[in-house]
Amino acid sequence: MGEQDRVFDGFVMVTPEYNHSTSGALKNAIDFLYAEWNNKAVGFVSYGSLGGARAVEHLRLIAGELQLADVRSQVALSLFTDFENFSVFKPGQFQRDALDTTLDQVVAWSRALAPLRTS
């Protein structure tokens, strides 16, 4: 693995929910890479009518196949409560707390997986 592959040790993927799954554009971007994802951590931020929960369920399955360690915490933004008129982003404070937890978990897992990326 070259130095270029170690630039990022963890990721946060942001996804809308389309037809009970993630967007085709994100899935295509994920599929374009493979080794670059291995032994790294990933967290999810999603949005949709149900907070994008079903999109994240699918992404968790995909992450396992790519050897990405997905963290438990996630941010699920509802179009009804976190967006004014379904377009202006106005999340509640609890979403900030969820984001902080998700980021903390991604950083912790990224550090824990570091020995796997150096071998």
C-alpha cells in the first residue's frame, strides 16, 4: 500500500435515501475503489423522510464487503424536523450531539485499525 492510500484513515459518508437505499452516485463512487477502503473506519450521516435509515442499513452491508469498519453511532436527519420547508437545513441540538459521537467513534476506530493498515 503506497503513501497515497494512507492519506485518510476514516470516512464519513453522507447519503440521501432513494427508493429505500443509498444514491446510485454514492454506490458508484464506493464501487470504483476497493483497496483504498480496507481496514478503515466509516460513519454515516443520512437524510430522508425516515432519516435515511434504510440507506444506512444498505451501506453497512456494503462496508463489510469492503473491509470498512462501520461505527454504531450515526446521524439520521429527518426532512420533517431537521429541514425548514423541506429545504433549509435547521437541525436540532441533539443532531450535533449525534454528530460529535459519530466523529469520536470514527476517530477511535481509525486509530484502532492503524496496525492493520501498516502491514
